Amino acid sequence: MRYVLVILPLLIVVVFARENPFIMPSVSTVTVKTTDKRDSREDFSSVKIKLPSSARVLKNIEFHFQNLDGSMESKSIKVDNKIDWHDELIVKKFTDTAKPATKPATKQIQKPLKPKEKVEKIYFQNFIVFTIDGKSIHVKTKDEKIRDFLVINPFKIVIDFKKELSFYTKVYKLERKFFKSISIGKHSGYYRVAIELDGRYLYSAEKVEDGYLFKLK
């Protein structure tokens, strides 16, 4: 009986040592790493985007961002609107400021609208006239068009007209959107008109009553 009394306290100590009331045996330990490295990046305010001259439709805007845990995600926003590649696009943070106290109504001064580019006419000798209006050029001539085609580097619309002429090559510089210059040069049996563009375009050509109409796309 003395042996039993000695062993029993030892068993009780072992049981209590294994079942620690402060640690649950089924819970795994997770190590969280911290860092004192400071993020020197600035808060986002705005960003400007300039698209290439071939852009015509803005289909969607996609954002790629980093989450709190370091993982990467993206979010796409559908737009599907026509654009003019000359325009600069801006992505800007929206700031919801408090509304100011109501003030007596005052007359608002409207900002003047940006003037539309004027229609420009170019006369070359007495056989051809160019009328430039926005994205179109009307070529007034009685001469027959042999062919027209597009070349690249730089982008130009080239038009050949059937007529034997003698003149020096002439270049007209244009200070406007879409069209940079018009050059006219003579060749054997025809003369050539080269219209230099300010970017990448397709075009349509149409025979009209007094000549030809070319429109950029």
C-alpha cells in the first residue's frame, strides 16, 4: 500500500504537466514577420496618358494594384467610347470636399470655347485647289485621278493625276491637326500630290462633282 501512495502523486503531476490550461493543443502557432522598412512612395494624385496616333476607340481601363498582403490583382472598367488621339487623358483622384457655405448667386463668367480650326484653301497655279476642313481634304481639279494609296514612315496619302506639266516641286507646310504638309511634284505623264499626316490613319476617297474628297478615319 505504501508503494501505491508514492506513485499516485507522480501520475497526477504528469497529467497536469501535459494538459497546460493556457495552451490549446489543437491551435498551430503562426509567425508574423514585421519590418521597419519605410515606404517612400508618394500618395497617388493623378497621371497623364498619351495614346499612340493609331488609337480610335477606348475600350476599357485596367488598373493593376498590390494588396495589403503583397498579392497582385487587377480591375477592368469598360468604356467603349471614341477618342481623338491628340487629346491627353488624365486619371485623377476624386476629392470629396465639404460644400462651402451658400453665397448669394453671382454671374458666372463662361470660359471661351477653343476656336475651331479654320477652313484653309491652297491654290496651286491654275489647275488644282485644296480645301482643308477638319479631317477632310477636298481636291478641286478637272484632271483624272490615276491612283491613290497610303505610305508609311511618315504616313502620307499619295495621289497621281494624269497630265503632262512642267513646274518645280512645291511644298506647303500646314500648322494644324491631322495634316502636316502638301507637296506637288511632276513626273512623266502625270503629277503627284503627297499629303503628309500627323499620325496613323486610314482614309476614304470619293469622286465628287468638281474633283475628289479624301476623309481620314
